[in-house]
Amino acid sequence: MPRLTPITQREQVAQDGLDSFDEIIASRGRVNAPQSMLLYAPLLSARATAMNDALRELLSEADFELAVVAAAREFDIAYVWAAHVPTALRAGVPQSTIDTVRTRAELGGLSAHERVIVQLAREMVGGHQVSAETFAAARAELGERGLMEVIAAMGYYLMIGCILIATDMELPDGAARLPR
């Protein structure tokens, strides 16, 4: 059971948060687990949803999902991992790439494009720094704009991970578990 009651219905939201709730519903059609916690701060929740929507528009679906699962793996965000692995697979991220990310295996079997995204997550999220070599490789592969968009996608999901971890959000039944 999460540490706070999930806010999923309009009648649970304070009057000053109704516009924010409505923005989320307009964007998503429903309130997902992270938003159900963020709605305790309705304006923050609406702005987070808008940021997520923007990132999804800017990046290809495969790049977005690979960035999300790589960041989730490195920060051990089990809920985000479980939610995004199926989406990543549907977006065309190969199962072998997901397995490499999950097990933190050597990156030699990945494409150069996949490799820079995963290496960036490993260094930035897992190691709290990015080498000049990794930054240069990511910049060359993704371009400056793409690099910033991938970093922002990872950062967004780190914020979401903090919310989910702190509130002890449970994984859905049957969800893929991350090894510790």
C-alpha cells in the first residue's frame, strides 16, 4: 500500500487543483501512479505532465523509452522499469537491448545509437558524472539538441522515481521486477 492515498478522482482534489487535474485527464485520459502522488501538489503534477508530453513529442519513441528504462535501471526505479519495458519493446527497442540494460551487461552488442544512450545513463545516473568521451560520443550521435532532450527525459524520470520510491508505490501484479 502506498504511503499516501492515490488521488485518481476529481472529487479528491482541492478546489484550487481542479484545473491541474483536468489538464492531466485531457493529456492522459486517466491518472497514472506517479500523477496520483504528484496530485498532492496539483500545479506541480500538471507541469510534470506537460514536461513529459513535450519530451515524448521531441524524441523518437524508441529513444525516449530507451532513455527511460536506462535511467530507471541505474536509479533502481522498479515501478518505472515495469511500466516502460513493454512500451520500449512496442517502440522497437530490442529485447536484447532491454536485457543488456537490465543486467548491466557489456554494451558491445548494442548499436552505436543505443550504446550512447545507455552509457550516458550509466555514467550520469549511476555514476553521478559523465566522462568527456561519453559526452562527446553522445553529442556526435544525438546532436546537441537530442543530447539535451535525452538528458531531460532521464532527469524527468529520476524525479518521478523519487516520488514513487518515497511514497512506496507498489508494482502492479505480474510486473517485471528489476534485479537489485
